[in-house]
Amino acid sequence: MPILSKTGQLKDLEGRNQLLLRLVELSVTLNSTLDLDELLRLITATASELLECEAASILLYDEKNPRLYFAASTGSDPAQLAEIPVPIDSSVAGTIFRTNRPLILANVEQDPRHYALVSNHIKFKVKSLLGVPMPIKERTMGVLEAVNKKGGDFTEGDTVILSVMAAHAAIAINNARLLRTTQQALEKVRVTNQIKSNFLALASHELRTPLSVITGYASFLQGNEVGDMKAHVNHVLGAALQMRSVLDQMNNLTLLQSDGMEMRRMKVSIQSVLNFALDEIKYVAARRDMQLSLHFSDDPIYVNVDPEKTALAFVNLLNNAIRFSPEGNEIILGIVTHEKAVQVWVQDYGIGIPADKLEKVFEEFYQLEPPHTRHYGGLGIGLTIAKGLIETQGGSIWAESAGEGQGSTFKVSLQTV
């Protein structure tokens, strides 16, 4: 008996570890996917798999018309389901949403709150149901449901699993919604720079709260896991830090546009500024197996700049070179002096820039690729920020390229002291 008991405990532990691994994998995927439709499909499919049930559904709250609506459901047409409004006050999902508490029903058809119109519309019989709220900040954005448990009834353990998924799903959906809203709004406000700046500041502020939840959860797991599990957690944390970098760029652009960025200029060697920038991007470069070649000596060349802001400009230039170069390629960072000026150059062997786009690449949100067929990512503001930071301090920045497929060189000129 003790041997059998111990074997059972080991199997149970192995099962829990596998479950935790799947949840971490889901979190990694959610934080690397900003396509709302893909997120919804992934969440419902994973919920059905982990809870071993026939289907899962996501109902989101419609703030314009106070009701719930089906945003996604496994095995059903989302457009067909979206046609059915689900009342808040007289449905199972509405009860979960209003009370902000999970609910398990072993016999749904016997419950007076069962909204049979949905089942009849899609010709799907609901027998058992587990539903949990989807929290975001201090509100509930919707309900995540699992229906028809295979081989038994839903348990409290299932409730815990689905609740964890719902919390992560709410953050991911909120981020995707904010990004979609950002993209749609940016198309409408290009005429008014002030409106665009205000929106960027708002979006940056709103995204920081859910991002801090992701970072905190990942940091907690990071200290308690080992092996493959720790690697997955590191991916979660890496994705969160990448998103934080995007938010910082959005904030920096807003400050530049509003002349609100404070410059603390001092006498500093350009080499120390560049070394700081290299420390910031070495992890990104290593992940893409990029070789950083330095063409400058340690003999100090002094400039009068804000060290932190100037380093940020070079971080953006280096990140741009890494992003648009094939993996395993070389990035060259060099320095030359011209009388009372120092010229720093960042050279890559990537996709290159057409001659008529050499100035446009510094424009806000400009992308060389068409928006619907992009491969390289980014918001298109890194070079804009670099240009603003350099020119605000009296320097100049420009791009050179022999054309598409011929690589690019970005050059920065600063006065020496």
C-alpha cells in the first residue's frame, strides 16, 4: 500500500507539473500574440483541452448596450453566436458576471437561469457548465465558460484552473483591444498632432497596469521554478520587458512632441555613452546571434550631451539595425572625428533602404513594409525618437544606403568639447 500510495502521489505531482507547464506556455503565447481573434481562439481551445470538456466560450461585456455577447466558442461560428445577446439579469453567464463569482452547474437544463436560445440557435445541448469571471483591474470584462465535462462533473480544481486562465486571458484581450484601438485611432488623428500625442500618453498609461501584473506573476514564478519551466517563465518575463520597452518609447515620443523632455547635459566621453547603449542591447543581439563589431578606441572623445538620452538614441539605432538584419549577421558601431565634431555610425547588412525613403524612415510610425504584410514588427517610432533626441542637443542624424538588400548606415554627428 505505501508503494502504491507513493506511486499515486508521484503521478499526481507529474500531472500538476504538466498542468502548470501548459499554463505557463499559454501565458507565453498570450503575451506574444496581439491579434484579438487569434487570442480568443487560443483561449477557448486551451480551456477545452485542459478541462477535458466538449467546448469553451468567451462572453464579453458590451458597454454600449449593457449585455454580454459571445466573442468566441470552440466549434461554433463567432459571427453566428455574436447575433445572440445574452441578458445580464436572467442568464447563467449574467449571474457570474454580476456576482463576480465562479459557478458550477451539474444539470444546466434544470436551472431557471439557463438561456436556451443560444443552445437552440447553434443546435448544441449544454448538460454541465463551469463559468468564471474575467477580471481586469477593478472590473469584470466578461465570462469564460467550459461546458459538458467528459467523464464526470466539474470540480473545484477545474474552477482554479479556469480562473487562472480567465485572469491571463483578460489581460491579453485588454492589451489586444488597446492595441487595436490604438491602431484604429492613429489612422483617424494624423491630422492633429496634439490629439495623437494625448492618445499615446493615455495608451502608455493604461497598458502599464496590466503589464505590471504580468511582470509580477512571471517574477514570482521565476524564483520558484527550475529547468524547462524556468525557461518558459523567462520567456514570459522577456515578453513583458519587451512590451515595457515599447511603452517607454511611446512615452518618450509624447515628451519630445510636447517639449516636455528634460535634457541634463554634461561633459562626457562618447565612448562611455556608446558602451552604455551596448549593454542595453547585448541581450537582444545575443538572442538573434548578432555579432557586434566595435571600430573605436578607448581614447576619450568628449561631447556635451545628456548621457542617458543620447544612449537611448543609440539604443534605438542599434535595435533598428538588429531588427532589420538576418540572424547571425554583423552590426558595426564606429567613431570618426572631423575637426570639432565626432561622427558615430551604425552599419548593418540588412534589408536596406530605397533612396527615396532615406528621410521618410525618421517620420513617426513610418514603416518600409506594407502594414498587412509586415515581418519585422515595431511601432515605427524608434528612429523618430533617436532623431528628436540628437537634434534637440544640436546634433544631426541621417541614413545612408545603397538600396534594397544592400544594408544601411545611420550616422550621428555631435560637437566635441
